[in-house]
Amino acid sequence: MKIITVCGNGIGSSLMLAMKIEEICKEEGIDAQVESSDFNSAQGKSADLIVTVKELAEQFENKKVVTIRSYVNKKKIREDVLPTIKELAK
């Protein structure tokens, strides 16, 4: 499974989010390749799932997107993304 985490510049926030999602996937035994990206680059990439904040999520068309409430709070990230990741991992 390929997951792309997206923030405006693709540097800090999306990288932290990618690391948190990698941790969550490892804890759950889910094999996932997680990559961070800026918004513009992410538009042209293929992925099973895009994870980002509401403001950016609304701008992705024809892609599976999960909206998160926090880039750094692992508990909130887990609550927001895990159900979808588990569904895709079936």
C-alpha cells in the first residue's frame, strides 16, 4: 500500500505525519510505503491513499483522501487514518 502525506510545502508537517503513520502501520502489522510530499507534487503522484488536512483534502479530485485533525498528535492521527488503512489493507 502506498500512502502519501501532504502539507503545503512538503517539508516539516507532512514528514512528521509520515513518520507517525509508519509507526501506526508497524504497530498494526500493516505493510505500507509512506512518503511525504508538497501539495503540487502530490497531485501528479499515484497512491492508494492521501492523508492531509481539510483545507488541502478538498482540492484533491478522484483520489482516496483521509482528512486528519493534527499533523503531530499520534492519537488523533490513529483515530483519523487507521479505519481507512485497515479497509485498504484487506
